[in-house]
Amino acid sequence: MNAEEAREAMKAVLAEALTRKSKGPASIDLTGSWAENGGTSLDAYAAIMRIEEELGFVVPVARLLGPHPLDELIRQAATAPVPVEEPVAPVGAVRATASQRRHWRHAQSEGSAAFLNIGRALHCTQGFDADRAEAAFRALVARHESLRNRFVPTADGLFLEEVTDWPGRAEFARHPVQPDAEAAAVPIRAALGRTFPLAEEPPVRGGCVPLADGTALVYLGVHHIAADGWTVDLLTDDYLALCTGGADGLAPATPYSRYAAALDAAASRGDYADDIAYWQKKFARVSPDFSISRRAGAASGQRAGTSRLLWDGPGEANAVREAARTLGVTTYSLLLSGLLAAAHVLSGEDEVVVMSGVANRNRAEYRTTAGLFTNQIFFVGDFRSTGPLDAYVREVHDDVVESLARSQLPVEVVLDRMGAYDTARTLAPYANILFQAAEAPIDPPAMRDGSWRPHSLGTGSIKRHCNIHLEDDGGEGLALELDYSLAIVGEHTAARLLRALHTATDHIVTHRGGSVADLLLAVKEAAAEQAAPLTVYIADYPGARAEPPLASLVREGLPDAELVELPVPSELDPAGIDQCRRAGHALLTRETGGPAAVVGYCSAATWARHLVATLPGPSDVPAVLSINGNALTEADWFEEFADLVARFDPDADLSEAAPDRIALPREGDLAARCAAARDALAVMRGVMEGAIGRRFGTPLGRVARETLEVQVKWLTYLASCIAVGAGSPLGEERALPDVRLDQSPRVTAWLRAELAPEETVS
């Protein structure tokens, strides 16, 4: 193609990448940068891979994220000679990467299995065949070279050596039938927790556990030395394709040894000399003892906590994105600017560091390669002097772009040269905070049609820092998920960090023409020690809604309260419901130091009552406060079902799902009630599928299928609340009936009056 055709083709690819998260066609301003057009770093990776695959142009991700106008970037890429990189042909054993060498050192230490093993479980809900499941597993090992690599330590270093017969020798265990998923989790956790003898066996194992109801759990476990987060999603997608007959659509996978050999060749040529100097200079500015918390907890047996920070008020998320666009930075960089300011205030250090994991899939040829590509990069905030706020945010973004441009060099190379591993084989001394963007979950056809679904094992891993994930759906959803170690970071510090981060972000959004000094003052006030704040536990129903979530209303009405969102079940799975209950109890029984109350909205009030009613003991039971909350019954379930069906076919026959036919047993355990609810839900699904088919035609198209799944998901959530039964709260209950959160101006006033610390019953 000529230069003009190439220019238009690149423009189309960039437009599609920008549209991915928008609510309509994206308009591109070619005189603005990628960030000024609202592009994110994750979208940038998707765009450069497509440009390379479809057009043959190699565009560095750092250049796309930089301040260059898109028109300039497109013109240069379309007219410059296409760089030709000769692939390195590995011969014999290949030297392991620096990141793999770090994991090898970890693997030699005692008790490393739980830290280094990555597990993924899948629930096959229909048509399970153990022979097919095992055949797919062995085909998966045969497909990906990293799963066939043996790690060989020599006097010259650690090497990768492919073992050709490992697809047939890899462990795939067929466990005995278990009564339910909770019982099946026991042998699965045991398998995933066993150490991999990396010099003797494949770094992967799998297995299946049939359940008494005819379904089954299938699991994959892989050592971190052979996989990263991208890889686990890739393996899941590939496994389902191999297991369900979709293997013909899988693109060939580039061997991992090509990547490892390319890194080794680049290092031998001295290609990383400038990068090493850059990272050494950056590390020299920050103390290896930097910490936002001075806690010294045990690394083993520690508990982990989770908090969530939402920008969920009307227009809040879009205000953050628009501020980023105006400043010419990504949403990630704007939030990172606030995070660095918060870390400075909490630590008292003038120079602070935040770590991020990068996928390092900078070339399209490695999109389908399983292996350890993930690298860590570090951002440093310097608060020894302050200036204009907008300039500070742009400097942070420039640091992100520069760091990404140098992300291929494994940071272990630098730390080794600095002697950082002389006393500790970990990156943690350099950062207590890990901040990264979270990609959307995989969605293969077998999960869309419901025949397979992800299953949480709740295994977790040891956390040595605050692990913050940015979740941005491009619409009204903008959130930070914070996982942290209670032993090392501490719950109090985590709460202060989130409070400071929220204040910093809001200040940047509303005062971006101000100064960094004003930003730090606002953050210090937000992070100041507070005496025994009120703790508000939120139980809210999941899913799309026209009115604002309960959390945003409580946060607006009670800005000084500590907000904790309680997990709400969304599946008719007794084990999952029980796990959700245990997680809720763990939150409700923690030490808050101040008054506490549980607030349930609408249908979720039933679950809130159940949680409080089933607490282990009656001491310190929080008050239950319900807003428009009723005790759910089968009649309510049917009424909601009838209303949903009527939207597609007002004349649909609902007799098969009448209340007298979907009544759950009054006696019996949770498993029996869930089984009866699943039977009733199957009937409801059939009626609704027929109604949607009559409205949109059959077979159902993609939009119609998605609509069906959304409605069934909502009915499943209602059924899970009905199955547990509300119970009677052990403490006091107060109610505000007949109020929608977006219709009553008295809700905020009521909350303040009812939840004021001196008036709250605890």
C-alpha cells in the first residue's frame, strides 16, 4: 500500500482501539496525542499489536503513549522504512531470563510453593468428559514450549532445555467424585500447593474432580517461572478451545525460547547499557527501605485484606478521564500522580517509589506465547520542591512513558549489579506499593454459553505490599481494588492510603491549575489520624442500575466514615455462598475501634440480615439499617421474573414458573434449597429465552444472548438471597422503606441522623 493508504489504515486501527471502551464511535483528533484522545496504556498495547499484524509497522508503545500528535506518529510510521528484525534461532539449551533466574532462586527456598504456584480452576457445568479434559491438557502442554522446559543449573548459569516427551508425562490427576465444589477444593488446593521440581518435572500440572451432580471442576497449576498473568488467561482460553473443539481457530504459538534467546543476544551485544544506567540512577534516589508502613509482619500464614475505592457518583468517572485528557495524560498517570502524593504523605519521605508490573508483550509475535514476560518498572515521585500541579502530573506521565520504553530490560539485572540481592531475594524493599491497570477478564465462547465458568478456589498468595489494580470500563465504572497484607501493611495504613488517594485524585481533577503544595496540604488533611471513625458496611445488589449505588450516597453523606463493601452472592452454588458468608463474617468481626452499622439496600437487605443473623456470637453485633429492603420470597422472585419476560413478550405463558412450582423446600440444608432454585431457574431461563427469541428472532444473535445472560444473572442473584433465608438479626434493625436512592433528598439526612457515631447502636 502507498503512504496515504497506510495512513488511513493506521487511523482506522487507532480509532477502533479508542472505541473499545467508549459508549459509541470514537472521534479522533489527529492533532492531539493518544492520551488527549482518551487512550489508555492497555488500549495502546492492543493497537500496536494490530498495527504490526495487519500493516507490518512496528510502533513502540512508549511512542504511542508519548506527547506526539497522532498525525505525526501516523505519518512517520507510514513513510519510514519498516524495521526488519531477524528472529534469533535458539540452538540447544537457551539461557533463562533474569526474571526466571530470580524465580529459580525463590524456588530453592523453603515454603516457596504457595508464593510461586499460579492456579486456575474451571467449572464444567454440562457434558463433562474426563478423557477429553485430559487430552486437551496434554495438547496444551504440547502447544506451548514454556510448559515443556526443564530448568538446568550449570556453572555458566541457568538454562532452559526442552523435553519433548513431557506432554505425555505431565501430571493430570483424575480425583474421585466429590459431593460438591467445596469438598473438591481440598484435593485441588493440595495439588496446586505442591512444589514443582523444576529440574526434573514439567512446570505445569492439572486434573479434574467430578461432582455428584454430574458437573466437574478442572484445574491447571503452573509455576511462575514458566508463566505470568497474561499467560494464565492465555492458557485458560486455549484449554477451553482444545476441550470444546475450537482448536482450529488457534493461531500458532511462538516458542518462548525465541524470546529468551533474543533477550540474551541483546544483553550480549550491550543493547541495555543505557537502560541499566537509567534504572541505576533512578534507584539511587530512593532508599531500599522505603515503606508506607513500619509494620514487621511474618511472611507466612499472614491474612490478606481487600478494599475497594470507587468513583461512582454521577459523572465522577468521566470527570477523572476528562481531566486526564485535558492534561494530555492517561487516566493511569493521573491516578499515579495522586498515589505518589499519598505515599509521600504517609511515608514522610521526600522521594517515594511505586512499582508496576508490565505485560511486556510489545510485539505481536508474542501475543500467543506462554511464558514469563512480566517485568517490574518503577516510578519515582520527588517532593523536595513543589511547583505547578499540571506540570507535576505531566512529569509523572513522562516518567511512565520513559519507563515503559525501557521495560524490556529485566529489573533484576540492575538490582543484581547494585547488590540488592545480597541480603534479600525480593523487589519488596524498593516498593510497598504495586499499581497496575487491570485488563478485562477472558471471555471465550465456552464461558459465554455457560457450559464452562471460572471457579474461585480462594487460594491467594503471600502479599508483601499493597497491590492496587485500576479497573476502568470506559463508562461510569472507575475503581481501585486494593489487596494488602494485614501483617506487613496493616489495615489502618491501607484505609489511610485509599482516603489520601481519593482526596489527591479529586484535588487534581478540580484544581489542576493550582500547585503541588496545595495538593499535599489537602492530602495531609485527608490522611490525618482520626479517632475511631464510624464503619459502615454496605450490602448492595450487583449489576447495572439507573440510580446511584448505595456506596456513593453513603460516601457523600458521611465522608468521614470508613466504608466497607460486603460480598454478595451471585451464584446458586452452596460452596460459593458459604465462602461469601465467611468473607462477610471476617469483615464484620474485625476490630474497628469505633461504632459500626450494616446498611442493606433493596434485595441486598435480605443478605445483610442473613450475615448478621449468622454471626458466630451475639457480642458487638452491628445495627442493621435497611433502605427500601424487604424480605425476599419466591413470590418476589416470580414477580421480578414476570416483569422481565413482559419486556420481551407481554403474552408469554408463565405457568411453568408459577410461584407454587418454584417454592423452595422449607426444611433442608442450603444445598437442597440451591438445587431446587437451580431447577426453577432452568425453567425461567427457558421461558425467557423463548420470549427473547420471539422478540428478536432465532437463533439468538450475540446481543440477544448477552441480554439473556444479564437477565438470568439477575434472577440467579435474587434466588441466592432467597435460598439462604433472611433470618432474624441479632441486633437492632431500622428501616427506611419505599425510597429510591435517586428520588429522595431525605436519604442523606436520614443516614446522618441514624448513623451518627453517638447514636449508632453497636
